[in-house]
Amino acid sequence: MQDLPAAIRPYERCEQLGITALTDYELLAILLRSGTKGCNVEELACKLLNEKAPYGSLLSLFQWCEEELRTIKGMGKVKVIQILALLEICKRLARQRYEPTEKFTCPRQVSEYFMEEVRHSREELFIVVLLDAKSKMLTYEKISQGSLTASIVHPREVYKVAIQKSAYSIIAVHNHPSGDPSPSKEDLYITKRLKETGEVIGIPLLDHIIIGDRCYISLKEESYL
């Protein structure tokens, strides 16, 4: 932080005013610790927050991939790892906050558990949640990672995992990078195939939840299941 005037150094402002008084840029500058020649740490923080949508928001950090971070002047190996670690901590905190201590009882609970994990992804991620006989989560597995518009999922891949983990039932979860969770024809087709396969195998599909940007749709609640 020595490359910033003392009057505006985030550390000093934090000591004087408290952590809640700091801007998003200052909080990020504290994490980054230092800049480089020709680019001080606050300018580096501004660059990270202002070049991706939503501009000027900490959420824009989720739009940077590791390869892009490494191309930014001033972002060495350590700083890139620091940013990646921060984002992973945020995702894990969100999951652990909604960790099901008893069981999944409603689609909202499932959506909250996975919201921060998937809503920032640029690609569609398809996840299968494996439940025991009391609807407690045994574990979850990422089955596929698709393009911006489609994720290819085969019932064989889903139920192979369910059988291996001795699941009693499953819930499918995937995201729409567009932010709109409205189901596509492909979503409905995949849901139909998973439901039919589950009925034959004896491991029912309880729901298929599509996650958008801070919103979700339960295909069971929408009467598609």
C-alpha cells in the first residue's frame, strides 16, 4: 500500500473509520496489497471491477476467468490465486450457509444452496443432487458443462452416479447463463427422459430446478413433473 498517499490508503481508512466505511475498490485493494510500476493497487482494483458487467460491482469478479486475470498488467501469479481463492470462499460460504442439516424440503432450499455456485457461470452446468430415503443430501455431482446455450445430458450418466452412490432419489439442477430460468424445449425433454428412466430404475427424479440470476424455476412446481 506504500504506492498510495497516506490519506487514502485503505488500511489507514479502515483503522480510522472501520471496515464498513471502505468502498468495494478499497476492500479489493487491501486483498491485492500492492500494485506495480505505473499502476498502483487502487487503479488495479478499479480495472478488475470496471471491465466486466455488472460494472463497478464486486460481482464482476465472477466474470473473470483465470486466463484473463493472468493477462492483466500487475496481476502476477500470487494475485491471480488470491482472487480465485476469494471467489471460491464466497461460493463455499453461500453453500455452507444453506447446508441442509436435516433434509431438502422445498425447491427454494435447493436453489439457495446452489445459487452462488452456478449463477455466475458463463456456461450451463448440470448437477445431480443425490438424496437418501429421508431426503438428506448424500452428495452432488457435476454431470456436464455445456456451451452458453445448451448442456448435453444423458440419463445414463446421471443414473450411473445415482446407482454408484446408492441414492434413493435425485434432484436435477442446472443454470441458464442468460439469467432467465424459463425452461427450454431441451430442458423439458431432458426432464422427461430422466423421469422415465428413474421410474424404470426405481430412483425417482423429485424435481428439476433451473437457476437464473437470483431466481429459479422448479419444474415440479410448474407441473412439468
